[in-house]
Amino acid sequence: PKPDDTSQMVLVLSEDGAVSFDFKESDASTRSLEMLQSVVSQEDPELLQRYLQRSPFSLEGLLVMAEHHRRQGGYDQARELIRRAIYTVECAFAPDFSPFETLDVGSQSSRPRVRLQMPDRSAPS
């Protein structure tokens, strides 16, 4: 099943016509993240497990639980949670997203046809 309460990748055209992709939060994904922040602040793995039962494709929730299992020595559980997290990201890809498709023209022919824009988290807001 495709998750509905996660961020989704959207196509963005730049001023020069270049195709790029960005992740956009939906109202449902924003609410899910707020709920996760509340759960994580309580530092209770059982609450996190219940959150993941309600939101089984929460990327951030899966990664937090994977880290918990890793710290406890549960490497197999952590690996499975990371696999689910990767599936969640793959489900969010836009239908036109292909990181390996190239321009096939000019001196930059081997460069990808698309660019993935990520926010600069190091810059002050």
C-alpha cells in the first residue's frame, strides 16, 4: 500500500526550464510529524510502537525505532525497520523521477536529467 501520511515528491520547473524534484509535506504528514514529536519527547518505546501501528509508513518514526533497536543490540529489527523506511521513500517518488536518466546531449550528457533539491539545513532560518 502507498502511504498517505508522508511527504510526497513533486515536480518543480525552474526558471530556465530545468526539471527538479522537491518533497512537500501534506496536512496529514504534518499532523503525523507533530504526533511523532510528542511521542519521542516522552522517551517511551512502547508509545513509539503504538504510533507506528497507527502510522506504519512514518519515515521518521521508523528511523527513530530502528535507532532504538540498534542501541539495544536488536540489529535484525533495526535492519527491517530501515528497509520499511526505504520503501516509504520509494513510495514518495514522483512518477517522473528517474535519478539515472541522463540528458544524452551536449558536453553535460552524462549528468542526470533531474536534480533533487534538498533544503540547506545548515543555513540559519
